[in-house]
Amino acid sequence: MKKPESICVFGDSTAWGAWDLEKGGWVNRLWLHVAKRDKDYVEIYNLSISGGTIQTILDRFEDESKIREADALIFQSGGNDSYLQGRGGPNNIPKEKFRKNVEEIIERAKKITDKIIFIGFKNVDESRTMPVSWKDIYYVNAELEQYGQIIEEVCENNDVLYLDIFGLLQNDDLDDGIHPNASGHQKIFEQVKSFLAQNNWI
């Protein structure tokens, strides 16, 4: 299969690169990796937004992908969909709505390219996320895992690649309990790099 010439990445603050003060996140580390090569260069566009959800990706990814003539699409989001609104409260985005949004993204993405990957989201340090320090919202590993399983199921049903990174990070890889620090982003980068190489994307 021919390597893509351009890859667009859509995600939330983790894909955007929050708290990696060394190299700007796993996506930028991936760009630095391919930029060093003299041949088989791939353009990588990081179009992630801090605080984003699957819904915010759905609202904008088509236009941004077409403008950049994307050959391949990577999506990493869902953590902000899963959080609980207060202790014992409802999820930010209900699971059925979340599932439908993922299905809709895949349906629309396939009209752009057949090269699509969803990356799961990482685990959190619950001692610092129940609630987080800046708002009365709760990130819970059991909820994150369930939302990740929804993405995996939808990808499997639609013949789309899925990379699971849940459990990859240790608590000391997380800056504030949620966002990876430089070591956390490096671990994610290594996993993504290997996965893309296995599938002949880079």
C-alpha cells in the first residue's frame, strides 16, 4: 500500500501536546521523526484543540482535511466526552450519542480516504482527577475504558484501524493526573510510530 503524503491529526489536549515542554507533544515528536528523513517525507498536520470532544472533531474535520488534501486521518479523542459532571453525575456526552458520533466520523472520513486510524486515550491518575483541580468534573478510568471500548467496537465493525494505549502511562508520566508530561508523550509517540510503521504509513 502506498504511503500517505499527508496525515491530519484531530484530537483534544493530549494530541495537541499539552504539558510536553520539551518537544510539544507526541504529534510534534512524530513530525520531528519524519522531518529528519531525506526520502519518504510525510506532511503531518496537528489540528487538535484543547478541550475538544468527538463532537467538535465531527463539526470541523472534513473541511480542514480537504484544505490540506489529507491522504490519511488520525483521531484521538473521547476523554472529554467521558468525564462525569460532578460526583456520580452523568457523562459529559452520553455513551449512545458518543457511539453515533464515532460512527458518523468514520462514515464521513471514508469519503476522504481509506487510511483512517483511531487512537484510544490514556489512563489517568484518579487521585488527582476526582475531581480535577480546576472544575467539579471527574475523570474515571472505568469510564475512559468503556468509551475506548466503544471506539474499538465501532472501528472493528467498520474495518478501521485502532490503537489501544490505555494502561500505557504510569502516574509519574502524567503532569496533572490527566495530561502527559514529556515522558508520557514520548511513550505515546513510540507506540504510534511503531503502529504507523507496521501499517506502512511512515
